[in-house]
Amino acid sequence: MKVFRTGLFGLFICVSMMLPLSAQNPDAVLLAEIDAVCARIASAVERKIVSLKGAGPAPQVFVENFYTDRRETPFGSLVALNVRTALAGRSTLSVRTTPDNRGGLHIRGEVIRIGPLVRINAQLVRMEDQVLLWSEHADLPGNNLILDMLAFSGEEASVSWDAWEMDRRENPVALEVSGSQMNRSLHDGDEDWFSINLNEAAIISVYTSGSVDTYLTAYESGGTRELKSNDDGFSDDDSNLNANLTLSCEAGKTYLFRVTGFEGATGFYGIQAERAVVDDSGEPNDTLDMATELAPGTSLTASFSDSSDVDWYRIEVGAGGGVLYVSTTGSQDTVIHLYDQNEDHLAEADDTGDDYNASLRIPVSSGAYYIKITDFDEHSGRYTVQADILASDSDD
């Protein structure tokens, strides 16, 4: 008797080998073992669905491919086909032939090599809110048959998986605020997911480091609504293609962050989260009457504390007037409005600066002017505003 131990439900799969050696077909024995593992995955998924569904129609289930390094392989296709076949005809559920990313249930998985073993990771995900309902794994011997079936066309990705794979939107890696840098990799087709949960409200800064051109996106818990995104957040350095964004986080709420390579970039990178140090001594300045004084030729670092925050600034233009120049820098999508001392609206600027920042240039006479700055998407975070009075010229 030959015994292979699997990680699926702590069971052993026993394959009887009573035939004489000359009559045995090792490949057939292994294929039978693969069938058995897939059947056990199907049965476990069915039991989980039965425990959840209660009364009502049979849930819709779609079986995705089981990928290796985010690529399709003959072995992953075989596993998906076997699981799909094992579920077909069961009255407790209905197997879909097409995916439904808006609802229903998806079975998905990945196949990875761990030393001499090949591990099948399986998950059941509710697509409506991307909640992970169930997950398990099973190990098989990595013999030549399976290894040949794990081959995919094209060159093998040069960047290896890191220790935190399989992270997904429904299974993110916890990122500690003010903790040490986490070192990750982006391989072909990869995306890395992280979660942050704070006991107290704070503005945090999440940023990457390394030589990979990273793109960073923040989501609410569940990953269903995008809060903000950033590419090349360190815009003051053209050689730095890392992402950097700030986010105002509420106490007890989970936030998700996704890192991808811009235009499919791969490589190794670091990610870190810190509490943002924001000098926002101008608050409260939520109305024109509460405007913060902004001297010509100076800059202030401020923040939008929440989605409704509006910041007002007052600048005094001396005798002779000039050209008033106002601009912002940072990762916020800022909008600038300019008013005169009679509260008449003079100008507006949006996306006229770098990376969704705003800049405004307008001839003005002497007197007081008021600058209102908002975030276009009502996102929280920090920014820097600077203003100056330039000499009038023929272009203006």
C-alpha cells in the first residue's frame, strides 16, 4: 500500500497497489489521486454552501482556473475541470458556465511547488463583497507527470513569488503602521493586497521603495470602493517611480491597499506605512471668515481631515498689484478657487499642476484675496499650498 498525505481536511489518500508491478501504471494511479483530491474539494465546497444557504434557490457557482504564477497551465486546467465535473448535477448548487463578478460564488485557486510537493490551494469567494468563505489546500507528489503539466508557454517569470503569496483582495496581508518595511515581489500578472486597521483615527502615509514602477490604490474594507490611488508619488525626483499616498483613517475601520506594477512592471520592492506628520496649524479654516493668512512667497503643509473638509487662505497683494500665482503639490486631487475681498468668484483651477494638483495664475490689483482649496473626490490626506505675487508681464 502506497500512502500520500494531503493537507486537505487532514485526511490521507490511500491508493491500493495490489496489482503486480508489471501491470501497474504510475501515471494512472496519480491521475486517480488527482481526481480524488478534486472530488474532496468539491464535497467540502458543497458542505460549506449548504451550511450557508438556508432556504432559497440553489446558489450559482463558477469554477475559475487554478493558476501557477498567475498563468494558465494544463495541470491547473485539469484541476478546475475535475472540480467542475465533481460539482455538476448536485441539487444543492448550480454550476455556471460563465463568470459573474457581480454576484454568486466563485471557486478559485493556485498551484505552487513547495520542495518535492505540489500544493493545490482552493478558495470559495462570495463575489458580491469579495468575502473569503472557505479555503483549504492539498499536497501531491511533484513527479514528472505533474511537473510537465505545470509547464506553461513562454519564458518562465524571472521574479519569484514571495513568502506572503497567495494574498488577494479577500485575503490581504496585514501591514503594521510604524512597523518595519515589508519586502515583497511583483511577478508577471501579480497584484499584492494589504490591510490596515487602527485603534484610533489617524492620517497615515503608505509608500513603496525600490526600483519597480509601482502603482498604489486604497479601498474601503471589502475592496469594493476605491478611495484614492497614486503613481510616482515622489514627483520631486524624476528617477523615483515609487508610489506614495496619504489617507485619513477612522478608528476601528479596515482599509485595503493594492500594489501593482505600472504597465505590468515586475521586480522586488518594499512597502511601509507610517502616521503622517502634518503641520496643519491653519485649522480651523473651513470658511472665508476663518481663512489662514498666507504670506507671498511662502508655503504651508495642510490636510483634508475628512471628505467634507475645505481649507481657506487669505493673501494680501500690495500696491501696484501683480500676477497672483497659487499652486499645490502632493498626492491629493486638489481644486483651487479664487475670490476677491467682495467674495466674488474670480477663477478656478483643476488638474493644471502635476499629478492632479492645481495651479492658478491671474493678474490682480492691490487688496485682499481668498483662496479656497478642496479635494475633487472628497478624499482625505495632506497637501502643500504655495502662493506668490509675480511681476506683471505682457503674457498676462
